[in-house]
Amino acid sequence: MALIKETQNGVVQPDSNTYFMFRRKNMKWNLEKYDDAALASKESELRKVQGLFDKLKSAQEEDKVALEAAQRKFQAVSSGLLSADDGTNATLEDQLMNAKQAVAQAQTEKKQAEMQLAPCQKELREKEQEMKKTSSNYEGDRQKLEKMERELKTLEKDLSKLNYKDGHIEDLQEQKRRLSQEIRSLRYQLDNSKSRNPHLNFVYCDPETNFNRASVKGLVCRLVKVKQPHTARALEVAAGGKLYNVIVDTEVTSKKLLKRGQLQRRTTIIPLNKISGHSMNQNTIHTAEQLVGKDNVQPALSLIEYDRELRPAMEWIFGQVFICRDMATARKVTFHERIMKKSVTLDGDSVDPGGTLSGG
């Protein structure tokens, strides 16, 4: 739409109808825009006023409630009652009594708490000491653990150096099993031997209360150990019946056993403090060795092992006897003018310097 037009003379003039229509629309648009802004402003003010009104209304209701509570309290005070903490009405005297009871109860609870506190404090101190001790033990255990770990590493290192073969442990276990069977068999044989030879066991009862059984050493035959098995027969003949004598520490023990020991058979007892034995003179031994050779003659005492405390009894039994290879050797030794000692051959033949000969 054109707002201006050109005349025939070339003069530009506005179009009146169009211009007025434009002005009208413009004014209408401005009016509508102004009304919308004013409406929004008024609505904002209304909301503010409404919020203030709501706050005042809420405050008025709270004041109303507080006024009613104050009126009730005033009425209670006027009638001699006061409101307690729990909301109930009570007189000043009742509230004072309740307060005293509460104080008394609090004091009782305090005393009870103090009574419970004392053992707790004691237990706390004990726990603290235990904790210190535990800490010390922990340090000790830690050091032991470190030491054992070092030892373990050393053992592992040593183990790696061993030339271990698979199955070696199994072989040892099999060997152990066989040896165990042999031990059981030997024990069975030993038990049978004891039953067939009761004289090899010395059985007695304690002659008195608290009797010291260590004072009874035992049978001679069970107190010696033969170094060379092939000389056992000769040593048995050399000792004779003395093999079954019983050795004790003193003659006092001997008397106690003979009187109150309830011995099952006739027994000869050798008290160590009374027996007097002598080992063979070294010159005599040297003479015998030069006469028949060192391998052909030996003192009987040198062929057995025994405890040192039994030496007097062993010298008395074996100290003056030679063990010789054969009868010819025994005769040479026994009847030599510088020897004149009893000799026993490995076969059990005995030669006495008095001229007596006996077969084994």
C-alpha cells in the first residue's frame, strides 16, 4: 500500500486515506501494548500484597493460639496451679516435690554410675597393661618368626643341595616296617626266654614306703655288655653263678631286701660299699701277652662294658680271669710261674692254677 503519490506536476503528496488508516492501526497497537504491560504490573503487585496478607493471617492465628494458652495459664495460676513441663497442671508444692524426687533419682543414678565406673576403670588399666604386654609379645613373636623364616630359607637351601631321589622316603618307610617286625619278633623271643629262665629276672617288693628303687642296680648278667659276642660263653663260665647275683648300693639295702623284700628265690646280694675287688696287675697282663701273643689272651674285665659305679663288683667277679683262645694257651698262661691266674677258653673250658680243669 502506498502512503504517498506523485501529481502530474511531479509534486509528491501523501495519500490521505491511506495515511489515516495507518495512524489508526499504529495507535491501536500502542494501546494494546500499554494495556498488557499495565496488567502484568498490577498482577505482580497483587501477588505481593497477597503474600503479605497470608503472612499477616498466619501470624494472627499464631497470636490467637498463644493468647489462648496465656489465658489458660493465667486461669491456672489464678486457681493456684502451674503448668508442668509435660503439659499437666500441678501446684507449686507438687512441682517442687517432683523436682526433689527427680534430683534424688539423678543422684542415685550418679552413684550407681560411679560404682560401675570404678571396676570399668580398673579393667581399662588391666587391658592397657595387657595391651602393652601383648605388644611386647608381638615384637618377640615377630622376631621369632623372622628367625624361623631365616632358618627355613637355610634349610630349603641345604635341602636343594641334597641328592634326593624319588622313592627314597618310601624305601625308608619299608625298612622301618621290616625293622619294627624284627623288633616285635625279638621282644617275643625275649619274653619267652624270660619265662623259660626266671633266674634272669629279679623280682622283689618295696621293703618300705618311699623305697628308692635306684639303690637296687639289678642282676650282674643284665648290667654288663659283651664287647665281642664270640667271648660270651667264656665270660659266662668265668663269672659262674655270680652272673645271677644282685648288686645294690649298700649293705643296708641288702638287709631290707632280705628281710622285707619278699624275694621269690634264694638270692646273693653284692653291696657296692662292702665288696672289694681288684683288677689284674699290668705286669701280669704284659707277661701273658708276651707268652702266647696279644691276640690269644685278654683279661676278662677288658671284654665287657659297665657303668663306672659298678666297677668294684665287676673287678670282684671278672678281675682275676684271663680269656684264652684254646686249651693249650690257657694252660700256658695259668701255670706260668709269674702269672698263676684262672683262664677260660672261648669254648668254655676252665683252667685253675690249683690244677682243676673243667669242660664247657
